[in-house]
Amino acid sequence: MNYKTLFYIASLLLITFSFQQEQSLPEGFVYAKSIIPDLDVELRYFSDHNFVGDTIDGYKANRLIITKGTAEKLKLVQDELQQQNLCLKVYDGYRPQRAVNHFIRWARQLNDTISKSEFYPEVNKRNLFNAGYIASRSGHSRGSTLDLTIIDGETSEPLDMGSPFDFFGEESWVEHNDLTEIQKKNRQLLQTVMLKHNFRNYPKEWWHFTLRWEPFPKTYFDFEIE
């Protein structure tokens, strides 16, 4: 068997393996990059750069999973931004229920505040539930909610939105008053382009959007991201 034949067989096996991975998702879900290949993905809960300070249960790969309808609409957003030499960067999409449970356990460990200075400097950890920053059920687990921002198409640097992703405080509210004109303009751009393509925003988190008429409005999934 020559080299070319071996290479051909290996390629077929790789394609088959990739296809099987795609097919392992529940019906109606896709890997986002199968529809938006150039999408910038940095799943923060697959890393320790998040408000917990550790990798979160259920995140075993930096692979964005969302419902197919969400991916198709998100591609329209990406296409429109690229006309301005801008792109999307996604921090989270589908989130297993076990990850939400991880947040709940962490919130009850009041002495674990390793990431407080970066993500919730003005909020007492015991108040994170009452203040609405953490919930026992997340729209992310339904597969049609995204946390994202806009980046420069040349440098890949995020636009200045006035607060970091997952910052717990009024600075993250969409209508926060104490913003520069550039920060207001950047937030408005994100709001406008997402709304245009049927995503609604959560007013207390400038990065948080959910597809209107989502396909699984009452179902919370728990399959792992891998």
C-alpha cells in the first residue's frame, strides 16, 4: 500500500470520525464552527479565567455548541460585522446543567473568593443569588443563549465595552451611564446588530443574548461539551 493510498484512507477515517462527533449531539444542536468556520471562540468556563477561578463541570473542550437556528442567525451577524472589518468573539453558548450546579456549589462556599477582585469587587458573594448574578436554571442550558463581544478583524482585540465579560456590577448594565462615548457606541453596535438578527438582550449583561422563538424554551440539557 503506497503513501497516497494511506493518506486517502486516513483522510476518510478523519472525516468519518468528525461526522460521528457531529452526529453525537442531540437533534437540533450543532458545533457552531460547522456553520461559522471563522468564529472566534474562547469558552471561559473551559479555562480558569472566570469568576469561579477554575474549569467548570461539563466543559471538556473549547468547542461552541448551540442550536442550529442560533448558529444560522449568528452567521448573519458575523457576515454583517465583517463588512466593517469586525468579528464576533464568543465566551459561552450551550451550558450543561451540571455547570450551573457547579456555580451553585461554589456560591455556597463563601470563603472561596479567588476571583473576586476581577469579577465581583463590589458584591458580597453571599448576595450573588439575590442580586440575580447566579441562578439555579440558566437559559444557556436551553442551547440558544450566547455570551459574546465584538473584536477587531485585524488585531483580534475586543472592542472597549466599558466592563469585562462576566463582571458582576452596574458597569455591565447595557444602559449604564458612566461610559465613554466610544464604549456607548461599541455597546450600541453590538445591541443593534444582534437585535436585527432576532437576538434579545438581558439588560444587566451587555454580552448576553438569546435567540427569539428559541426551539427548546422549556428544556434544560446536561450533555457535556467535548
